[in-house]
Amino acid sequence: MKRIGMALLAVTLLVGCAGGEAGKGDEKKEAAAVTSDSLYVEKIENLPEDFFLGADVSSLLAEEASDVVYKGFDGQPADMLKVLADSGLNCVRVRVWVDPFDKDGHGYGGGNCTAETAGEIGARAAKYGLKLLVDFHYSDFWADPAKQQAPKAWANLDENGKAEKVRAYTAESLQLIRDAGADIAMVQIGNETTKGICGETSVPKMCAIYRAGCEAVRAFDPNVLIAVHFTNPEAGNYAKLAYMLASNQVDYDVFASSYYPYWHGTLENLQAQLAAVATQYKKKVMVAETQWAYTAADGDESPNSIGEELKYDKPYPFTVQGQSREVRDVAAAVASIEGGVGVFYWEAGWIPVPGADWAARSAKWEQFGSGWASSYAGEYDPGDAGKYYGGSACDNQALFDFQGNPLESLKTFGLLRTGSDAPVQADALDSAVVTVRVGESFELPKTVPAIFTDGSRAETEVLWDEAEVKGISTDQVAKYVIHGSGGGKSALCYVNVVEANYLENYSFEDKDLSMWQITALKAEPQADFQIKATDAYTGDVSLHFWNGTAVEFKCEQTVTDLPDGAWRISVRGQGGDVGDDALLQLYAVADGETYTATMTFNGWVNWQEAVIEHVPCASGEITVGVYVRCQGGGWGTFDDFLLNPEK
């Protein structure tokens, strides 16, 4: 229940959490009061006292070496780890790579994170009562769903050889980290290992690696929690992954997920996925990585992964309050699960390094590894880092601003158990989208939803920039961004000028979808209209299909009263796992004749276009649709059906 108008509240800082020994040399003896008169935080009822409230700080040493100075809320220079502890966090996470250096000792970047790095950061963290989550990637650089490359020195080993290396390396590294003074609470066996780990992609070989890492941690300290880490909860496969681990006797404690709302679906789905694992397999669950942008600005001229111009789901505004709401909501979702043990924010302090220009900053990224990748990483990761090396890709998602000042949203962690009494007020204006056909007139909306600090919405009048509006031309296909303001807040309107189209609701954005008929050709539901911007070609809605057993359906619309002539029909589509015998087909029926064009789906957001040209029609009636037949587990979306007269 939301509580407004209370007296300012204080929260006792939790300095203990599950696993490991008490912090060594603890400099934080007294409880810390966390208060805010501007940040709205809704209390999480009955949040467990041993719930991990953490953040990844892997880039810390590289940032400091690059002259980044972090400050406290008083504006004075401070140890970032102390600022985190004072704000209510109780644990930090550090990634560990085996050998992130070339033969000449040049670092690959991303913090040049090694076991020694984890030991140094962990020892400093322990002084403030912060425990440590050690995140073993079992690679020499970034490991994620698309990349699970074995370390250079292990590349030619089979799975048994790699397993022995993992067992020995894990044990040696943990001892080194503990000897340095870190208070290890949890160890992660692999990073986002949904599709592989340490260069292995088959289930038996992956599980051999998992088992070796888990056995090493158990032998090191049976009180330390063991986590395995996956991602893409929106794919709905966490139960399958948990079954894989159980059936292959992987001894772990925590099933961890990444959750980035831009790409990973709804919180309700995340909650359901993790709860199913916790219930069926009696495991603890947590979110090992989450993040949200507080601004669309870029601080170092190195492209960010998230910005206003990119396409993704946006359930929160890009504000400090929006960032706080995301943290609070993810924590609440995990805490609501029996067995939910924590949430970790990803890279709390990865902010721009100081420098007069891009060249000056680039020199520091190269020397100290404070960018996401250096040019030296190209030898290990030529397809990605070898092309796109540079600075921080997430400086606009950190919990410190570009100058090292802590954001008010950092206090969210310390306010979760009590809430805050900040008044509910408008935080931002939502964006608007207007789609207009070539040659037609248009109007911009007179109101847009204002998003309030508690997540509620109310329509607010907005005035659009007249000069920008006058600059819109509907003579040809184009896209425009129009700026506006209302209620003291700024707004954006995206105007898309599209081809003349005789299909109604061609992109499914209008709520009335009755003109489209979905016919399931199997017994179970096959397709629906999905609201998810990342899976739509334009707008937020697309025609989505998936079934675990088998997929076969068609979706079509019939248009009448068309002028006599020839027509061009097209559709965009994307998806995967459809199988070699799949049939993905755009079709048109005119004057008793059927015309088709087939598509091939080969990956998420790898959009394909199917086109049928020169379709004659004298009757004035054309039916346009798609037919899909594929194996169970196949998935995909269609968007932007076009029925255009040929010139």
C-alpha cells in the first residue's frame, strides 16, 4: 500500500547477509540513516533481513586509475564502496576473467577484471560491511548469451580438460580473493550461460563445467552460496534449464537471472519463471543483473546501449525517479517469491572518464581498461570488440552522474524496507507516436500521459514545437521527431510517414483488431497480438506466434472496394527455432488466384521482408495474410503488412 505524507523515515543499514564470515575490519559499526524528501519509494512489505541488495562494481579500479572521482551525497570525494554501503547496499559483485590481456600485457578493457581485481575490491568492500559475489565468466573477456568463449589457454581442451581447469582455477581464485580480505558470500558459476559455458554448448558438456565449478566452491567453503546464471526469461525456458541442471546432478543453491526491462519482458513473467524453479526444484532465486537509464544523454561520446532513438520496451521514464522505480519493482518481484534472495544492479559506477576530448578519454580506456573494450581485445573477440571498442556503453544507466555524484535513486536500496514520504508528483511525459500515410493529412495529439512518481498516469495538455511541425512533409516516406512540453515537462512525438496502404490497422497499433482473423490450424492456441516494442517492427504491437508442441496457423484480412489495377503486398517478420521443414509464407488471394512469397527466420530482430509484386485485381477484393507451419518451440513476429497500388 502506498504511503504519502509520512514523516521522514530512516532505515537501519543491513551489513550482514547469507554465506561467509562477518566483514573483516568493519569500519561501519553504526546504523546509517537513509532519507530522501524528493524520491518516492513504495515500501516492500516483509523484505527478508538477509535479502541481497547489491551492485556490480567490476569497473571500479579501472575507473579510479582513469582519474574518475566519486563523491558522497555531501559533494565531497569518497570511496564509492562506502557511498554504496551508506545507501543501504549490503553486497557487491565483481566479474572475474582468466587472462584478459594480450601477450604484451595490454588489457582487453571492461575493467581488466581478474581474481586479483576481485580480491582488491572485495577487501575494500569488507571494510564497510559489504559482502562479495564472485562472478566467474570462465573466459578471458565478456561471456553472455551470444559469446561463451573458452580462455585462450584452455581453448584446445575437451570438456573434461576444461572441467579440471575450472575446478582448480575456481579453488585457487577463491582462496586468493579471501586471503586478500574479501568476505565471500556467493560464487557465480558462469555468466548468462543460457546457450553455453566455457566454449561448450551441448548439455552434457555444459553440465560437466557447472559440476566442476560447484564442487570447487563446496570444497572451498560449504557456507558460500553457489549460483548459476541465465538470461532471457521472456523466452519461457527457465523450467527447462532447471531440469537440465537437476537431471545432470549439478549441485547449486541459487538460480539467477538477468533482467533488463528493455528486452526481457514483463516483471510478471520473470516472477512466474523464477517462482516455478523455486517451487519445483527447491532452489533460491535472484536477479543477478538489472539496470535502467536515468537519462538518454551520453557522457563520453562512446555509444550507449540505451538511448531515446533506439527501439525497446520502456515501462519507466528515463529519469532518476524512473530508475528508482525499476530497482524497487524488481526487488519486490524477487522478494515476493518463496526463496527469492536478492537483486544486483549492474555496474553502479561505470561513468565517463574525464578528458578534454574523445582522444584523451580513449587513451585512458586503452591504458587502464576503463572502457567496455580496448582495441587489444580484437585478438580475442574480433567480431565484436575488434570493431566497436570504446568507452562506457552504460554511463547513462549508472547510479552516479557523469561527474561522479551519487544519484538520489541510489538511496532506493536503503528505503525499500520503510518507503519514503516524498509527495507524488509528475515525473515525465510519455512519448507519442503518429503514423500517417504518404499524401494524407495528420494531427499531433493534444495530450499525452504524464507519468507520476508512483507510476500512475494522467493525460496532460502538450504544446508541440511549431517550427518542427511545419517541417513535416508527407510527400514521401520519412521519420520525424517533434519536441513538445506540458506541465513543466518535455515530451517527444515520433511521426512516421509510411507508404499508402489499403489494409486497416496494418501495424496492429489500434485496439480494434477485428479486421484481422487468426485461425489456429492446430488444437492449441498458436498466435496472438503481442504488446512488446522490441518484437515489433514499428510501434509496440506485432502478430506473435509460439507453441511448445507444434505451430500451424494463418492470419488474414480481406479488403474490398479496391480500384482496378496491380498491387504490391509485403510484410516484415523475425524469429527463430522454426526447424528445417518450416513454411513461413505471405499470401494474397485476388480474382480466384493465390500468390505467395516465402520467408526464412534466422534470429531475433533480424527482420526479413517478404514481397509479392504485380498482383492483378479486377474484382476490387484482395485477401492478404500469412501462413506459418513449424516445429514446436518455433517463435516469431510479423508486423507492417502493406497493400500498395503499383504505380
